[in-house]
Amino acid sequence: MTARITRADAAPRYHPPRHDGVEAYRLQGHEAGPTETFWVGLSIYQPGGQAITSAAGQETVYVVLDGELTIDADGVIHVLGRHDSVHLTKGTVRSVRNECDTPATLLVTIANPPMSG
């Protein structure tokens, strides 16, 4: 068994497509080191920050750690507060927006795409 630690102050920053006003950090997987079935990120949505509507490429779980975020999942609006979570199946058309005047922090866990071959 191996434990791989990513310190918050050393987490690699990345730039997710179709995001505006969002600081994103990889906690596990991809730039932060290999994982087998999922990766974990931390996203800080500034007031007005958003992830523009797109389909989830893989199974996804969002957990709001602080603040409040509005999630549109297949046309249904959900307002999530601290410690609320949502599971999105692959292909769910979703968007995320911080409609508040304070930053919101989101823990993101997304399945890795299946290995080909």
C-alpha cells in the first residue's frame, strides 16, 4: 500500500476548459500523480465564476466545501450549500455558477476515462 500526499500549497494548478473566474487545482491524478480510476480537484469559484454548459465526460461527484453554487443538471436547477453534494452520470449536461458575492470552494471527483485497447 502506498500513500501519496499532495500538499495544498503544492497542488498543481490546471485550467479546465469552459471555466471562467475559477481557480482549479489538481489534488490527485493527472499532474498530481497517477490514479487508477478517478482524479480529484479543488475549484475555487469567484463571485460570478462559472463552468459553462457542457456534457460531463465521465461520472462526476461535486462536494461544496464552502459557499454556495448553483448547478444546472439537464435543465434542473439545484442550489448547493456547504457540504452538499451531487452525483452526475456520464453525459449529464451541466453548468456551475457562483451567484453569491463570496467565493465558493468545490471538491471535484471525476472518473478516469476507460483504458483503450
